Amino acid sequence: MSVMTEKDIAGVRRDFANRIAALARVTSAALVDALAHVPREDFVGPGPWKVMGPPFTAGYVETPDADPSHVYDTVVVALDASRCLNNGEPSGLVTWLDALDVAPGIRFLHIGCGTGYYSAIAAHVAASRGAVLALEADPDIATLARERLASYSNVEVRHATGPAPSDGDFDAILVNAGATEILPSWLDRLAEGGRLLIPLTTTRSIAGAGESQIGVGHMLRVERRTDSYIARFISPVGIFHCIGARTDNGEQILRLAYQRGDVTAVRSLRRDGHDEQPSCWLHGSSFCLSQTAC
């Protein structure tokens, strides 16, 4: 069996980056370059690996060996197969990073960073003028992320579920787990023009997920404009639940909104206190998704 050289794997990564860029219609050249340089195998543990490809319902398949080329595909890679906990599928995550306009010099907050691969992608794009704060709720996974991101001088990893006020403002925030609530602390940490991307999901039973807490819904993009927020849904999503950002009441309200409303109707997010109106697509306790443009 031949052993891949550094030159070989560099070529595999470049081909992978180009394929993902075409599939996800990536607009950022810096993001494509990051895909071509960040070693995914460094973040998913030693091979062979358990992987799962689209439509992600047939269960894991173990790779025949530890050849790194196996992880450079449109597959999730198991971090903990017993919990169905994975390193996410690249075209989806890269689509989200592109939608957040990740660029050199950005201050980026990654909530639910896992072992850090996509935080590393963002850090490569942000470069020395930018910074990434990577938060992970699972203490063991957070430890792995800290180890695997140690060589990235512009990344801080923290075992936490949300930012602190002292962290300042961020140009982009990715919540990488499903929520029913858009937490005030996330919106408060958005800089002027800052973007938040969050999966709003309702609990769903998914084949192959076991007892894992999985939600299905849509990705919401929120952009701050001084004291107003532009909001729109950009894509469907199925993802793990976000610790600390789900309530029973929020689940019920969101489920009803999805059942009765066209997601393309959402135009803005409101934080002001007001009675429910016909223009409210979802009227929650601390936020409202409105069909009226701000």
C-alpha cells in the first residue's frame, strides 16, 4: 500500500476545496483557500473513520484504512458514533460561513465548535488581523478543540455555551446547534453590520440518530443595522440541539409558525415589546420574526 506524501495530500485538499466550492457555490476565494489548507484529518481523530454521506440516514460506513483522502468528501465524520456526534458535512458548513461573509480581519464567534475544524477554517480566513472565539458546551470535546487549535494564534477556545459581555462585539456569529430561542446575549454581541446565523429547529425523530436530541428547521440569518435587524431564512437544516437555547414554549411557538407560515415571508427581527400583530411570523417572549421590512 502506497503512503501519501505531503504533496499528494495537498493536491487532495485542493481538489476537495474546488469541489466543495462548486457544490456550495462559494463566493469567497479566501474560504476556498482555507478549505485547501486546513487539514481535516487533524480534527477528527486517527483513522480509520466512521463516515456517513448524503442523505445521512443509512448509518456509518468505516473507511478501509487511515488514508486522509477518505475525509475529503461530502461526508460527516463520527467524533462519537454512539451519540451520533459528528464533524459536520463540509458543503453545508462552508455555505454557512460564506453566508456570514467571513473575510480577513473578521472577529468571529463560533458557538458549538466541536473539535474545531470549521473554527480553523474561519481562523485561516480571518488571518492575523482577525480573531476567532470558539465555544463548546461538551467539556471533553472542548478539550479536544483546545488541543487541535493550539497552533492557531488567533483562536481562543472556551468551554462555554455563550459569550461574556467582556468579549466585545463580533462581525459574525455562527450558532452551530439548533435553538428555539434567539438569545439576547447573541444579538447584544453583534457589531454594527454584524451577522448572526442560527438554526431554528423543532425536535424530530431521525432514523439512525438513536436517542440523540436532533432538530429540524431552517437557518436564519440576522444582520444588525444600528437598532434594527434584517432577518431571512436561507436554507433547511437538521442539527443537534443547542444547550441553553431551547424552551418548551419556544418549541411550540416555532412548530406552529413552521406549520402555518411561509419561511420566505420573514424580513426582520424585532426586540421591542409589542402585542402580536398580523405581520408577526413568529411572536416569541423575547424576540419577534416579522414579515415587515425594517
